[in-house]
Amino acid sequence: MEQLEIGASELGALSNMLRKVDFFAPLTVGQLEQVLSHVLLFSYAHGETVFHQGAPGDAFHIIYKGKVDVKLKRFLWLKKTVATLGEGDFFGEIALVSSEPRNATVACAAPTLLFTLLSADFQFVLGENPAAAKEMRSIAARRQFATAHQSEA
């Protein structure tokens, strides 16, 4: 993993991506601008793990370029890929609204660039807009429920 500088083209792409993420729909334009200033850009190699199932949830990610596999632990050593996400897809939103551990392992299925928002940097937005925070928690809960049921399949 390597942190990269965010240029004007990346910032424009990020702005467009955030507008398409249902999780950020409750935020005003001003709040989205505040979020943009805290987003980082990281480069990952093919096969590199972004995070492991059970690790502390501390960041939200949007795939700028590349793809990742979402894997759930089935047994002590066996993992099942439950989803492959590509450009514009996002994951880790539960980490922004709760301190729950990661419910899956995410690994890069190709060289990947991820926009990353640390949950500590996002807390100010939740504090400023309780209605948005409630909606985001609801969206995160629905996604968490869906993931939990995928692991049972």
C-alpha cells in the first residue's frame, strides 16, 4: 500500500463517485465538500489485502480504479469470495457509523486505487447532522444484514 497525492482529476472523479453512493445521499453539498477534504488515495498491488475479517473497522473505501474480492471466513482456514467489486463500488461504510469489527476480508483482485475516508475524520459530519447520521446508520445496517445472510448461504 502506498499513499498517493490527489490531483484535480482525482478530486473530480471522487466528487462524482460520492454523489452516486447511496450512503452519502443524506449529506448536503457543503457536508460532502467537508468530506472531500479528508479523503486519502492509496495504491494497492494485486493480491494485497486491504483489511481482514475481524479487524477494527476504521475506514470507508471507494474503488477509483481496479477491483477487490470480498471474502467471508467459512471455517478456520477456508474463505469464500462473496462479491467482486469494481470502479465506483464502495465498502467499509459500517466503520464510519460504528466501531464494529470488519465482517469480511477484502483483497485486491488487480492493481487497485482506493479513495479512503478514516472514520475518525468522518465523525464531525455525523455530529453536525443527526438526521443524516440516522439515515447512514440505517443504510449500513441493511448492508450488514445482507452480508450476514450471504455468509449463511
